[in-house]
Amino acid sequence: MRGLIGSVAIYFSTLAMSYGGPLHDAAKTGDLVALAALLDAGTDIEEQDKGATPLVVAVRSGHADSAELLIKRGADVNKESALGLPLTAAVLTASPGLVRLLVANGADPNAAARGERMLHFAVASNCLECVKALVEAGADVNAIWVRGDPKRNPSIITPYHLAKHDDRAEIADYLLNNGVIVQKPQPISAKLANGDPTKGAAFFASNCANCHVTGVKDPPRRGPNLWNVVGRKKASTPFGGYSKTLRGWPGSWTYEDLNIFIAGPTLTTPGVDMDVRGAPDEADRLNVIAYLRALSDSPVPLP
């Protein structure tokens, strides 16, 4: 999510940019007469100036009439420039009317700019009406944005997770009522005896140890200390980074709750701060849970 927030900040830092090309300046100021005259004279409608097409400039400047004129004259609503798609400009400036104009003229509601989905951008912009416009046009509410190295443990972010994490309650409720699927793995209790703590320790070292410590007196890192985690009350150790979602999950860490959480935190428990992929493979979860169980002077008995 830090990457998405960073993209938003970079985008907004360019909003006041001035342009050298007359077509771009006309698009920025909403001068329809100048736009038409320049297009009639043969100016390239897809010309990029400082990383933006005229349509992107018109959209991010909030000039619906200019955007509509450019679209009617042939501007490609799915043309990606260095600053993104026209839809990028519409959702990041929280302009639902422009979102609707673009999707009505063929803009792809499932498009991504540099891997980042338009629906994620709309959630990050806290624009409920933009979210509605995209979903009504066919945006996938369960779309996954994968950030980081896919071969290790990348961030897995859905629009619903982002809305829950950023406390966008209205957006989260809307998404949940329009097709969001909160995933849950199959129960694992009957298979726990098959877990290999040695293999679990190896998985943990590669995927979890950057954030979590396991020694009895180790101070927490980016995540809480996991010594004695099995059977411990959730969000109960000295650690200041617990998410609202995790603090609101009652009870202790049972084997099944660990199975659910580790399977893919953002997919099974949207809103948590742990946005990594987790361990979607059941064999890996069995091994990791066996390892976590061993992190105790008195391991909790298996079911």
C-alpha cells in the first residue's frame, strides 16, 4: 500500500505542471475553440507533452467538455502515457463524472497503470462515486494488485482490503455488497500432525523473519514477537502496530485461526497491516503452524 500511496503523491505533485504545446495548453484551460482549431489544422491528438496526452490533461484539469471533444475527435481513451491512463487522471482527481464519461466511451474499468488497478486508485482517493462508476462498468471487485517480487512474498492487495485498511467504511460496505469474496481455506485441524517444524522454520526464515522475531525476550520488529503465539490472545503482546481489524478479531490464536490468517492475510482478514502473500499452499501452512507451535515451553496440544 505504501507503493500506491507513493504513486498518488507523485501524480498529484504534477497537477500544476505547465505545458509547452498549444494543444495541451488548450486542453488544460478548457478552450474548446482553440482545441477544435488545432485539431482541424492537423495537430497530433495523441502527442505527449511532459508525459501526458491532451486527453489526460483535460481530464486531470477537470474539463469534461474538452475531454468529450477530444474523444469525439478520436482520442484513445485507453492510451497510456507516462502519467498513466485518462482513467488514472479521473480517479486520482476524484472525478466520477469524468470516470463515467470515459467508461461510457470504451475505457477499460479493469485497466491497470504500471500494475496498479483503477479500482484501487479510486479507493485510495476515497471516491465512493468513482468506485461505483467503475464497478457498474464491470470492474472486478476482487482484483488483486501484486506489489513486490512475485517469487518471494509480495504484497497482495484487493480494493476491499485497501478500503478496510484505510477505514473507508462506505466504500468497504459498497464493495462487500457488490461481489467481494472473503476467502477462507479448508479446515486444517485433522492434518496438523503432518506438519514438519523443520520445514516450517525454513519457510519462516525466508518469508517471515524480516518482520517477526521468535525469541522469548526479543523486542518486536515490524510485526509482533511470535513466541508463544499459539493459544495466545490476539493482539495482546507489547506491540504498537496492531491493525484495527486484528484488534477487533476476538479470541485466542487457535490452530484454525492461524490457518485462516496465514493462508493470505489480506484475502482472509481484509484490513490487517500484514499485506504479504502468506502461505496459500496448505503444506506450507501445516509446516509453519508446526514451527509456531514449537515456539513455546509448553506447546498447545494438537486437536
